[in-house]
Amino acid sequence: MNRRSFIVSSAAVTGGLAVGFNPFQTNIVRAQDGSPELTAWVVIQPNDTVIIRMARSEMGQGTITGLAQMVAEELECDWNKVTYEYPTPGTSLKRKRVWGDFSTGGSRGIRTSHDYVRLGGATARVMLVQAAANQWKVPASECVAANSVITHKPSGRKVTYGKVAEAAARLEPPKDVKLKDPKEWKLIGKPVKRLDTVDKVNGKQVYGFDLKLPGMLNAAIKDCPVFGGKVKSFDAGRVTSMKGVKKVVPVGDSAVAVVAETWWQAKTALDALPIQWDEGPNAKVSQESILATLREGLGAPQAFVGNQNGDIKAGLAKATKSVEATYFYPFLNHVCMEPMNATARYTADRCEVWVPTQDGEASFAALLAASGLPADKCEVYKINLGGGFGRRGAFQDYVTQAVQIAKQMPGVPVKLLWSREEDMLHGHYHPIMMAKLTGGLDASGNLVGLHVRLSGQSILAAVRPHIVEQQKGRDPLTFQGLADTGEHSFGYSIPNLLIDHAMRNTHVPPGFWRGVNINQNAVFMECFMDELAQAAGQDELEFRRKNMQGLPRNLGVLNAVAERIGWSKPAKPGIYRGLAQMKAFNSFVAAACEISVQDGNKVKVHRIVAATDPGYAVNPAQIERQVSGSFVYGLSALFMQENTVKDGRIVEDNFHTFPSMRISQMPKVETIIIANGGGIWGGIGEPTICVAAPAVMNAFFKATGKRLRDVPLKNQGIELV
């Protein structure tokens, strides 16, 4: 089955849901194979195969499986007969955005679409039952659906979904369909197998860089190594005669691409191509100059306030003991296993793009802008991603480039694939940030005042400046995990508090790196809470508990990891513990770890206990995998990853200078899932990434007496073993 895309015929859309679109069609709509659509999310084939359509993207976290579980739960279908397909953004636009938001990021894939996808399944179920009842000439109330079979209870007659799907699709969709109470769920909350695993194991899964189309050519690209620079000149004649080379083309004003029969031919020619760059004034920027700018911001008189209460000056003034520390967190590349790529085919009246993207609509917008064609002459076909982590969401530079190249090779599909070096040197990086924290303790060791000054980049100022303008220059995203309210609210109750941000932007473009700003904010806050507890002469857990009044869910995950790790009992000789907690993406997360340290600098992380409270847990097995996977990401960044700047350009250009942790270095991860529901839907893919690093840093202090405040730890001679 083709899981990359499907095409459906256009149909009228009437009415509208509260979320801004109507997923139900009054006219029958058919999929490519002619099977009827019951709702925008449900197509049923005659053999009872259920095709669930999903606008969100699959990039390894299991989002598609979780969403399909929710549709199937309400549909009451046989999970063993479920598969999925991606709708296209062009089709969605023609149908008045019937599938809603295509974006998959910010741990929103499930939590912001659970209601309407469940409704899509429930509505289809009601229509199927009604169609069977009509066939039997009995009241629908006498019929029940389960496991893709409809049964007439009084007579025992049965019919499968596939046999009544055509008739059901002709019915008027019912209104006011009731969703199941969570107590009735049979599939949601179960650790079912993922829908995409088999194809990954047997090699059938097609990623963007696997894609092959008839007559396809391949392109390699090189952009100016300094952000903001341009191409001055290039000598195409030096490589046009090389084997397989078809054309050398400019791409925008800052890049050059070689198009050839194979990608290796294109890359070989590109490496041999003489290019002169106009690097511009940013070539003078260094890591030292960036750090100097951030240090200046730590003491600057002007800053944007993200959270405050009480009187911070008075609170600190009356303290009997003051604690101060400065922390640092670097630039980080997303390092998706699959480098950026897109395949485009352009003609004067049609342009199509095949792309692994976190946001099909953003890719579609980039296609429209680059092609200059109207929307009805363009389409994007989404492919599963070999990693996203934020890089393939808001940033569609690779789509723009692919279309620009294809326009210079009309009628021929051209696959643009970035080299690993291109991917490393032209990312949108985790923002660089420093923090100066000042805390005041009274004579009893109570925390009476806390000032957190952040100094560094703003993602939104670069990516969504209109939000910053609306906020009068402030970037609310900077305060994730430290905010006064919302899905990233602060996890402590402190009588006198000020958290502010001195915005110091650089020429290095920032991006939504997995977890975004909770990564550094958790390190800053949770390590400093340990520093305060130690200055107060108190146990780190008890100190946190004292300052978490009125925050039961924060306290709940913290207590859960403390109990599981055995915090109240002595650790084995040579083993040291640390912990951390935070609210992120509307979930509450905490971690407690056990480490040992050899020779003062060789760290072995033996065990991490992680608690997550997302409200509802759609697939517990997948949550466990995401927690473990997020720790690979978070611990790799903690110990060994950073991007630095020299002569205006990124220094680290491949995995030998930007390594990831090895399997032998991976600790045992024990996941605690607290799923109390309550109408709260939290994220999973990003929240837990932030708590592993500060927990390990806190444990390191307990082991050595040395406080680590700069990430990555390799710069302080610390090694993960």
C-alpha cells in the first residue's frame, strides 16, 4: 500500500466545527482505489481494511499510531486491519482545510487533535451501524459495533464494515455524536504495536532520500558557509564535462547546486567546483564575541519580564544568605539521521514536491512561493521522516531550494539531498543562552527571593517576529518551564520572584530544537535549586517540597521518582543520586538518577527513573520508548555536543566533531506513567528530555563536590563512559 500520499476527489464542505473546519462530507468521496470515505479520517475497503488518514507526520515518535488508536477506539474496528495514509495539503485546501493543522511539533501531534480525530471515528461508527440497521430494516438502537462487525442483538445477524461501507458513506453524517467516556476505552491506553514497524524492519519503508521517480536526476548543494553571505561567482565550465553532470545552477543568491545522474556524481562535481563567496560582515563573528555579548546581557539594566511576583529587591535584601551562580548552554544542531532533502518536478503549469516534512502546509507554502504557481497547480506529497526534532517544521529551506533547482530543469524530477556537512553547517540551532541566578535564604533556610536573568537568543524574533511584536519585543517562548502560567509554568512557589530575559540575538539562526527552551531552563533552575538546598543545609528533595506549595502535579512526579530511586535510603557505596523536575508542554516530568564517577571525571550513568504525568496515556509502550529516546538526545547534548563559531561559520561539520552517546553508555531507564486523566492532555516527545541533564549534574556534585555549570561537560574534562 502506498503510504506516502493519496488523492481524493473534491467535495462540498458545509458547516464548521469549533476548531474551524468540518471533517464530514455530505457527498460521497472516494480514495484512489475507489473505496468510500465515511469521514475525512476513515476509508473502509470491501475487505474490511480500515485506512485512517492522518495530517500529522511520523518521524519516529509513534504519533501516527497513537492518533490511529484514538480513531479506531471510537470506530470500534479491528486493529489488525488498520493502516494509514497521509492526505495532501493541496487536497485539504480544496476541501477547506478539512484535516485541519498539518504541523507536528511542540509535542502537539496528539494532544491538540485528539478530540476531532476521535469524533471522526465515532461518526463513522454511527454511520456504519445506521447503514446495517437500514439493510435489516431494524432500529439502529438494536445494533452494536465491535471489532469491525455490526451485530443485531435481538436476531444475532452480523455484517462486517466492508459490506456496508458504501451504503454508510451515502448517509448524512449525524450531528452531536457522543464520544466515549475514558472509562470505556479499550484500545486507548493499551501498548499496541506501531503501524510503521514492519515496513522499517523489512526495508519497505521509503524515506525522502530513498525516493526514486522515473527519469529522476539528483542534486547536491553548497550554501555560503557564513550565514548571511552570498555567492560572488562560480566557474561551471570546470565541472560540466564530468561524468553524469547535467547542469550547474545558482540557487537563490547564496548557494550553488550541481545536477547529475547520481547524487555522488553531483557531489563529486560540486566539491571540484570553484566558488567564490562574499561572506559579508558576519565573517568577523567568533565564539568569543558571541559569549561576550551574552555576558553583557547578564548585567544589562533592560530585560523582558517573563515571571514575577512579590518584591525581588526587598526579598533579596532581607535574606541572611545569598547564593549566586552563572550557567551556560550552547548552540546545538538537530542532527537528524536523514539529512535535509526534497524532490521536485516543475513545469509551466504544475509543480509537485515529495518531502519528509513536519508540516505539510508549511512545505506547500514554500512550494507556492518558490514556484510562483497558484495553489491549484501545486501539490506536496508527504513522506515519513528519518528524524525531525523541529528542523523539518518551521524551516522549509530545503523545499525552496528543490523547487528553485527544478525550475531550471523543467519537466524532470530532481531530488535534492544535502550532504551531512551541509546539514551540519546550515541548520537552525538550539539557541545559545546564559543565565545568572541569585537566590536569598533567611535564617531558617527558607527561600525568600529568586532572580533568574536569562541572556541569549530569541527563537521567535527570528522565526515568528509578529509574535514578538505583539508582545512588545518579548519572546514568551524563552520562558518555557519558567513562565507564570500555561503549559510551561514555573514549578515552585517563591514569595519574591523575578525571571527576565536580556535578548541578545546572533547571526546564527535559532530553531525549535527538540524540547526547545526547557533544555537550558531545566539545567539552570534545577541545578540551582540543588545549590540553594545545599547552602541551606537541607536535603535537596525536602527543599524542593517546601517550595512546591499548591503544585500537586509537580510534586507528584517528583515524589514518584524519589520513591522509586530509593531517595530516603542510602545508596550503594560509590553510587550518587540527583533529581530534577519541570512542567513542559502541559506534562509534568521528573527524573532521578544514579551515577558513579571514576578518576574524578569518568561518569557512568547506571540508572534513570523518569516520571511523566501527561493526563492521558494513549500508548504506554510508546511513551516508555520516547522517554528513553529523549534521554539519548539529552545526555548526548549534556556530555559531548555543541556547535561553535569561528570566522562567522559553524565549526562542527559531522559526527566526529558532534558525537552521540553509544549503546554501551546508555543507562537503564525506568519509566513511571501517571495517567489520571482529568481532561488534561500533555505532550510526550519533548518534555522528559530536559530533566535527565540536571539530575546527572546534581549527582556529579554529590559524587565529587565539584559544581558543573557549563554545557557540554566535555569542555570541563568530563567523560561519559
